[in-house]
Amino acid sequence: MRMLLKVQMDTPASNEAIRAGMLRTIMEEALRDIRPEAAYFTVESGCRTAYLFFDLADPSQLPKISEPFFLKLNAKVHYSPVMNSEDLAKGLDAITPGG
């Protein structure tokens, strides 16, 4: 299932990770493990925030994905199922009369 993972990093914890030279490593390891189809980085509500779009093959992956962000960055983590345009078209076809 295609998912959006939002990682909102605690400012003091991510500041410390930057000072220790670890934030880049943490994010590179996460990107290597998650293999997102897209990754975006911004600021939301005054916090460093990452948006990662990836395929969740098995819900048992959630702890492996989430825990590094919790443990290393004191982050808030949120998952949302998402669709691309092809998924949306298929879903609409399934509910459209004659589709």
C-alpha cells in the first residue's frame, strides 16, 4: 500500500543531531531502508519535517521505520494511506456506474 510518512522532528533533538553530524546519516539510513518513491523536506509548525512517499508491503515494517525517528530525533510520526492518479482513477471507476 502506498503511504505518506510525515516525520516532524523535535527542534532540540534535531539541533543536537546536526551538531553531532548525525542528521544526514539518520536521514540517509532511513531513505535507504524505506526506499521512498519521493521524499520532501520542509518546515511545518516551526519544526523540521520530512514527507516520504513509499510502498508499505507489510504493516509489521512500521516499528522498524518509526523507531529510529522516535529514538534519535524525538519525532512525531504520522502515516496516511495515499493514492496516485492511477489509483484514484481505478477507485473512481469502481464506484462509477458503468465503470
